[in-house]
Amino acid sequence: MAAVVAGSQDAFRCLVERYQSRIINLVFRYIGDRHRAEDIAQEVFLRVYVHRMRYRQSGKFSTWIFTIAANLAKNEIRRVVRLRGSVEIDTVEGTAGGPGQYLADSAPHPDAVASREELSAIVSRAIRKLPPKYREALVLRDIEGLSYEEIGEILRIPGGTVRSRINRARQSLREKLEGYDKRDLT
């Protein structure tokens, strides 16, 4: 990031390549729309570049960029609600690529592909039905793999609150998935 602050286009390109898919996935988990998530990811990188002089090198870059992405995703949710009058977040469905996107085996059996896609869609829908404050903590921890401290910085909440929200999100997710055969979920 120091090179980006100094104006290096190559360094910025490297940051985009390194974080682009993670940012898209993070935003997608918030809003459920792959195309819109890609657009928001572009906005994230635009803001990183425009505001590069504001970056504090004492903090982790990943925390800074994920904070920007999370805030833009929340803004998008608010925008959609305003435009549609009243929309629940769990009614927003993913589009291109869908929630079942994964790395395929060299020659997967069609039934296995369908089962994985169905399972992924079920879990994605269950995650989208979580209250936003629980969903965002769960996504940042279990999908993005961030530490509790990083999540606290991104969401601007204390560590105990982060742990509590993740615990409640996991419990709620378990309850939402109770009706499914455990063999289907493994």
C-alpha cells in the first residue's frame, strides 16, 4: 500500500488482483446479487485509490479495505430498500454464477454437481435470512476468515459483541438448517 500511496499503478494493480475476488464475495454475501457485487467491488477499489493518502499504515490494509466494502454493501442494502419501498434482505436473490459457485472437479458427476449447488443455495439462503448484524459478523469470520479483532474494527464494535453476534448467527443458522438431512449438509 505504501507504493500505491506513492502513486505506483503496478502496486495498485497488484492489490486489485489480490483482493478483488474476496471483496466481491464479501459484498455478494451481504446483498445476494453477483453483478451488483462486482460493481460495488469496483467502487471499493476506486475509493481505495482516491483516498490512498488517508490510509494509516499502522493498521492492516485488509481491515481498511473490508471496512470500505462492508460500508458500501450496507449502503446498497439501504438504497434497495428505499427504491423498492420495503424489501426484506432475504428476498434479494443472487444472479449470475449463483450461490452455488465452486471449483469443479476434473469430471464431476452431474448428480454431485446438482447436490452441491442445491446445498450451497440452501446455506446461502439461510445466511441471507439472518439479521444483518449477525450475518455480517458471520460472513467476515467464517467465510472471509478474519480475526475477531479485525471484525470489531470493521464493524466498530467491541470484541465481546463480535463473539456474541457470531455465536448467535451460528446458532440461528443451525436452527434454520435443522430440517435438512445431515447427509445433505456434509
